Amino acid sequence: MSSGFRWIDVLSASCCLSLACLIGCTTDSDHGRVSGTVLLDNSPLVDAQVEFIPTAAGSTAYGRTDENGYYQMEYARDSVGASIGENEVRITSSGASADENGDLSFKKEQVPARYNLKTELVFKVESGSNTADFSLTSEGEILNTMSDAANE
């Protein structure tokens, strides 16, 4: 009967150790932390969506700028970072939002197409922490919908 208790003790210790490693010891070797600031004509671009789209395999990461233009990328809910390697970057300020009554309003795009639908922006994400600051200008064609881009 004592050998049964040892087996349970070993199994319990093994489960606890495995759980501890899953909670605190995991590393994501496919993603690097990415944060930065987005400026449009030298002013913070507020409430803009930032997308990092891997040019090779990987998951698209998303971020949203705050009142200072600061953003941090996430590739899944509560999973900070973007895929390591070269990423196409898209920045857009358009979108819909609902007020307290549930009424939708649409924000017109402020960012030229060369930074979103026809982006020229590329950033190489490395393992560890990365800072990706973007200083954009409002010069250039602005497309407000995907159909605008298709008609080009």
C-alpha cells in the first residue's frame, strides 16, 4: 500500500511542476514584442488601427493607438507581439464606432493609401523587444473603402 502512495505523490508533483512551467515558463519563439508611436504630420494619430502582416508564414498582429499615438501589437487576445521576420504594416484611421445609444458613426480615413490599402511600410520584427515608430504625412491619395482600392 505504501508503494501506491509514492506513485500518487510522484504523479501529483509531476502535475504541479508541469502546470508551473505552463504558467510561468513558456516562451514564444515565433513572436517579438512590438510597440511604438504613430504620428501624422508630426502630431499623434489617435485611435488608429495598426496591423503587422507577415510576408511569410505567421499570424497578423493588431494594435490601436492611444491619445499619444502609442500602440502595442497583439497577435491574439492577451498575447503581446508580432510574428518574427518581415511584416507589411498597415495603418488606418477609419472605422465605425457606437455611441451610448448604440448608434453607429463612421470616421473618415485621414491616412493616405500608401500606408494602408496600398502600403509601402515594412518592418522587420526581431525576437525580444522592438520599437517601430512611424512618422506619416497626409500627402497622397486617401481611399475610404476597399471598393475605392479595387477601382484603381
